[in-house]
Amino acid sequence: MTTEFDRRAMNDLALVEERQEREGERFEDGGTQQTADADDSVPSADEERVWLAQMQEPDRVMKAARAVHLTGAIDSVRLVEAASALFRAEPKLGACYHFEDIGLVRRFRAEPAVEILRAEGVHEACGLICERQNRAFDAEREPALRVLVILLPDAVVIGALLHRIAFETASVDTVLANIARIMDGRAPTWPEARAGLDLAAPSERPAPIAGIRTPCPAPLIRCGEGEPDHRPRAQVFQTTLDESALGAARDRMAVFSVTAAAFARLVLDLGGREAIDLRLPAGLQSEGAADPKTSVVMIEQRHSQAEIADKVSAVLSGRAGETPREDGAIRPLIAVAHRPAASDWFAVKGVTARCLPLPHPDEAAELRLSIGFDADRPGAIDIELATGPFVSRFAGGFLIERLVDRLIGQEATGLSLKTAATRSTEEAPEAVASSLAERPTSLSSTSIESLILAEFREALGEASMGPDDDFFDFGGHSLIATRIIGRLQGEHGIELRFNDLFSYPTAAGLARQATVMVAAEPETASQPRPSTMAAPLSLAQASLWKAYSAFGFGEIFNLPFALEFLQPVDERVFERAFLDILERHTGLRTLFLLEGEEVRQHVVPMAELSRYRWFWTSEDSVGVERHDEAGHHFDLSRALPLRLRFLRDPATGRQTLSFLFHHIVLDEWSVNLMMDELTIAYRARAEGKTPHFATTPRPFHEFAEAQAAAGIDERDVRYWTERLKDAPQGPPLARLNTASDQAEDSSPAGGWVEIKPSQTVCEGLYAVSKANSASLFNTVYATIAAALAKLGNLDDLVIGTSASGRTDHSFFDTVGYFTTVVAHRLHFDADLTIGTLIEQAKLTVNESMPHTHIPIDIVEEALGIAPGRDHLFGVFIQIHAKNKLNGALRAADGGEIEFRQVDPERHESLLGLQFEVMEETIGGRRSIRVLMSYRADQYGPDLVEAVSRTTGEMFERFAEPDASGVRLQDS
């Protein structure tokens, strides 16, 4: 078991190797280890060709990778023993290569490369393997094979990295299969040596597939170890379908043929080429077999999907071979392979093996689809799509989603595997539309699970997530949940409640809670409409404008971000990159004008943008202090609602960017969108190119226009008034503010303090969240509420918080101010436990989500509360989950320009008592800190100290083991 490994492996490995060297290997099946000739130092012609290709292209990744997830009766020490024994069984796998002065390449034997690592989960383990796969290969120091044994808390991942230089000796599957054989007491087996293989670079690369390439490829899964590597990276996407979604037939060759045909037809439809090459296996064999036999056939636009399926079936059955390339044309190449179940070749008694998805960076085909079947999961079809290093990071998820949609559509129209030959691909659009209308009866739970998992992977950026992986373990939070639930409903007709995601946070569990909706006409808010580039304020903007007016149109809604750059940044390139952002997002170049009694927003055309100054270099800013810039007074009727000013520290020479925005055009969701796009734009402009983005966002003013046209639904207002009527108003701890504490005036100017729980307490808060199927925000929200209730002896508390306000998924990629402020009410009694309070907070917040586009001022007006500075609530809590103001830009030479957020200075507090929860990950460890700001006219020094101390103590209570059952009054 892994615990046994933790105790023994490090100390025992040397002894294990010494014993094996002395005694040799003996196997239960009577075989013995056949040691190859260790003195055979002359490499083959194939090895020399691969060595030369690697020397000529040092950045080329020529290592194949495979990873297997192992559970059950795992003897980790024996696993390491078996891996070490493999190198003795076939020394060529551990060989390095040296170029001698006389001009010859020589092979020499190196130490077995068995690396023992630890990881917290599968995604981190895959990251470790990928990071090593993408390291530059040093043939003199690095053996051809490296085996990684990665210990997880409750499982083991074994990974193998095999350089192409050893492919004539073995495949990566053969390596892992032989490790399993040795573990199971059987002798390893080796394929016959293969000569004359084309193991080096092909003489000509296939033509690119139109529409999926990017000049800004995203990095592969990264584990954080070692120096960052800026080379283009491949990616991999994985999903699972239920065989029943494809029709009545259960023959694997038929399933493979129809799936491969649907994929080829999809690429033809999207790529716009007259023909493509399709590489297929000659039978359902391992894609990593030692001697994979494949055939390449030409697929043309004139071929229907049924005709393509016939071609695939003919190749698989041996009835047809490769298409002769008489025309000499270079066409795009896609590959479809059979992926056998891990249990077919990694067989160890008492151990369950599962393949993990890894990219194929040295694959000639830009797209490689693998189709697999697992006897342990009857009816399941595993589909894995690997994209090449220059394919857009958005393309893989899009393509696999469209493939699933096509396959599901076949069932809804009666296009089963048995009848595929009689139907034409031209019917595909109608098939998809029909499937949406019939999904309540035709969409299987496995298909829903696949769609949910695809959304999880895309939103969280975790291609290795599996159907049983927890959304929150991979960094999920409520904003991401909003995006996922909105996309599932808007694009797939799958309806989920927020509480479902919190209670069933895996794709597999969530699929069982889903309701599939009958397709309907899109709502008015989703319809693009003619725009005059001027619009009323959105509901959220109008609410903010009321508060802005109440505070005298001052600086209270300034967002004074600041970024410190750790390496020099080209300020003019940065300016040009941000111009690209301004062109994409009209909301950032908007003026706000009073027209009669109404404030309206007017978009500044790009042709007129030069009239407005918004950017200053560090040379322009000599003598300017960041503090002064943060306090700039915006005149939103005359100037853009943003200011970018570079400052330079005269002592260190480092550049700092004052990144100032008015809140009326930017929310937290938008900050992350903007930083992602800015990273793409900067790299492109640094290289003298025009940036290319995967999506085209809808303008924010269209959202405001549609919201105004739709009006306010009184049912939403009634939802809030029924819950907040007769609620206590004002500062909840006002009676504790002693006369000596009172401020002399009613200025909102106040201060802030930081509450920083220890690492142990942070881990405890994450643990109690997981135990109660709650998010970290739910738990922290309940903890702060409990502290205030204890301090003020409260039985009823109203708390304000922010909600995304993005009710229309077509605006998910739009930068703007959508966020609304809402209020929730918690009740306390003598028998309330920590667990039931967390549950109350979770249910209260999550059940309100469909109504959170209604801002608090509309609710307050309905309750008869006069507008002004003060709200129905006197406490506000919000979480800032992993924003992207810490990261790196990419320079023209490929180097990184790192930046980190500088905490803004705080001078004023809009609300009586505000808690900003900062969730951070430092060195792989999750932690939180809380910034508590307050108004001096409501909270004096003694009361501030009491609130801070009690909140810190309550964090410690909530983080204790078995805290859920503890009564609050005993805390």
C-alpha cells in the first residue's frame, strides 16, 4: 500500500537493487530474466537517425508517455523493484548516447531511471509526467526510458517516458506491460527487433487543418517544478459515452467505424478542405503496440458519413488498404486509434488499472482520436482527443463536444449503427436539432455525464479530470459554477440547480440530478439586436450609480489595481496589446452621460479613441505616486473609465503598473477574462503579429439594452421581499459601539485589519467544507456570521454579498459590470450546530441564484427603505477566488515577464463592516486571509478589535476535527 511505501521505499530501494544484482530474477512461470548484451555499444542505423534528428531539433519532444492509475492491493516497493528489474532485463532501455571525437555515436549503459514522487491527486501526477516529457532531452545524461512511481494519498500512478531512440526495442505499452508481468511473478516478453522504421522526423509535414491553429499555444499541464518551458504544447481531452446512445448494435468494430467516420466528417465540415488523410489501425489493436500497423486513406468532401464508415470498416477488417498518393498532394492528417483498456495489458493480481489521458506532442497528425472499450464497464465507450502543439487550446474541447453531439444526434433520428450506411451526413444539423427536442427520453446519463465533464475540464483548465473527480478539489468556486450551469443549460438543454452541484460535485454524481429540457426558442435577452452604440444602464450599473451619487460621485468606486513586474516589460507593446482589449470590449471605452433624468452609456468608436488619454509610460510618470493615481477622480462623462500608468522604482528600476478602473465597467469575473486576453495580445504584439482570439464577445451595451427591454420580473422581486420583510436593519453591533468609540463625524472614512488563519486552520476549513458538501465561501460565510452572532447575541442577521449577475450564457466572455449586490438572512437558535449553520448558509445562497440579477436597491425600494448610503444589511462578505492578477506575460524571445498584484491601499469603506476573503495558493498549499474594512462612524477601535479577535477564534472552532456536530453556543 502507499502507506507501506511511505515507510519503506526510500530506504529499501538500494537494498532491493543490490539483491537483484546478486541473485538475478526468478519468476513463478518458470521464466528467467534474459539479460541483453550490455557491451553492445554500437547503435543501430535507426538509433543514429533518431539521435541526429534530436540533435538537429533540440526542442522537439520525442518522448512517448503513458500513465496508469493503480488502486487495490498495491505493493509499491515491489512496483519499484519491477521497474528496476526491467532495465536489467533490457539494458538498451537504460542506454545513453555519446558522440565521440572520431565522429561515431556510441551507446553506453546508465543507471536505471526510476523516479519516486508524491502528488495530491491525479491531475498533479499527470502534470509531473508531462513536465518531464517536455524537458529537453540530453542523450548523454538521460536514458531512453524513465519510469515514474507517483504516490497519491490512496493510490499509485506509474508513468513511463520512452524516447523514440528506443522504439525499435520496445513501445511504451510494452514497458508498462512488462513491469506488470514482473510484479506478477512472470517473465517479461519482448517483440522482435524492428529495423528500417521511420523513427525520425517525416520528410514532409501534413498540411494544417484550417481554423484550429493558434499563434499563441497555451502550455500543457504544468506541475510547478523546475523552470518554466515556453515551447508549444499538445493537449488531451477525454470523455465517455454510453453505447446505447449510438443505437442498437453492440459490435465494437461498428462502434469504432461510426465514431471514426463522424470525427472525419466533422473535420471536413469545419476545415473547408476538399480532402483529408485519415490514419487508421489495421484492426482493433493497441495504439502503442511495438509494431503498429496502420493505413492512411483519403477522405473527400463528396463522401457521406456512411461512406466514410464503410471505408473505416474495410480497413479494420483487412478488406482494404492504404490509398495510393498518386497526386502527390499534401493534405491535413488526422489519426484514429484503438485504445485498449489498461487491464488488458497491465495485469497484476488484486490491482485495478486505469489509463490516464496524456498528450502526444510528437504526433504528426494535428488531431488524434483514440477509441477504447473496457470490459469492467460494459457499454462504456472511452473517447480521447489529443491535439497537436500548435492547435488552439480551445479547439480540442470544442471538437470533442461537437463529436459527442453528432453521435448522440444519430440515435435521436433513428440513425443507429446498423442503419448508418443508408443515411447521409447532410442530415446532421437536423439530427442535432431533433435530438434536443427528444432528449428527455433519448439522452443517456452517460452522455450527460460526458457533457458535464467536458464543461468541468474547460472551465477549470484541467484536462485530466475524471467523472468521479470533485469540482472543488480542482479549484471550483461559485463563479465557475455559474458559468458551467449557464453553459449546460444554454448550449445543451441540461438544467441543474446550484445546490445539486454542491451536493454532488462530480460529473458522475451531477449527471444523475440533471433534467434535460425540451428545446425552445431562445429568450429575448439572448437574441442579438440592432445597436446604436448607446444604451441605458444595466440593472447592476443603475444600482451602483445610485450609491455613487449618494457618496457624492467620489473615488469610492475606484478599483486601484497595481501590478509589479519582476522582469522588464515593453510599455509600448503593452499599450498596443491593451488597445486590442479595448477594441474587443466596448464597455471599457464607454462614456456615461446624463440625458434628461436618465444616465445612458455611449460607446466611443475606435476611430475616436485617440481623443482620450488613458495610457502613460514610466517616462511620462516621473514624480507621480501610485497613491495619488489610485485616488484619481473620474469624470465619466468626459474621460474613459480606466487609466493605465507605468511607474518606475528609482531604487530597483522595476516597473509597476497602476491599473485603475471605475467599478461601473468591470467586475471580478471580467478581470480574469481581461488578463487571459491581455496575455495572448501581448505575446502576439511582441512578435509583431495580430492576436487571434478563440471567441468574439458580445458588446456589453447589448446586454444592457436587452435587460431594459425585458424589464423586471415581479416574481424575482417578490422572492426577495418575502424573505427579507421584517428583517433587522442597520449595523448589527451598533449597541456595542461605546460612546468613547464614536467618531466625531459621519464620514465613511475608516480602516481595515487583516485576519490570517494558520495553515492548519485553513486546511481544517477546507475539510469541514468538504464534509458538509459546501464551498469554502459557504463555510467562511457561516463562520463570520457565527462570530457576529456570538458577539452581539443575535438570533437574526442580514448579510450582503455579491453575485455574478450573468444570467445569459452568451455574455460569459464579455467584460463589463454584471455583478449585483444581494442580501441573505440567517437565523440562530440554541441548538444550532456548526454543520447545520453551514448547510443553512449553503442552501440560502444557492437557492437564491436564479434571482440574483435583481440588485438590492430594487428590493429595498419594494420594502419601503429610502435610498441613501446605508443598505438593508450592515455586513458584507465576498470571496476573491484565485484572480489572475498574478501571472506572466510572454516576451518575443519566449521568456516570461512575471507580474504580481500589489495589495491596494484602502482609505474608505462604503459598507459598515466588510469582509473580503482572499483565497490563495502558494507553493501548492491552499490558504485564506480575510481583509476586514469598517466605517469609523459605526465601528470604534475597541469594537473593531473585538470583531477581529472573535472572528479569528471562530475560524479555529470551525476548523477543528468533527466540528460539524458542535453546537454554536458551545463554541
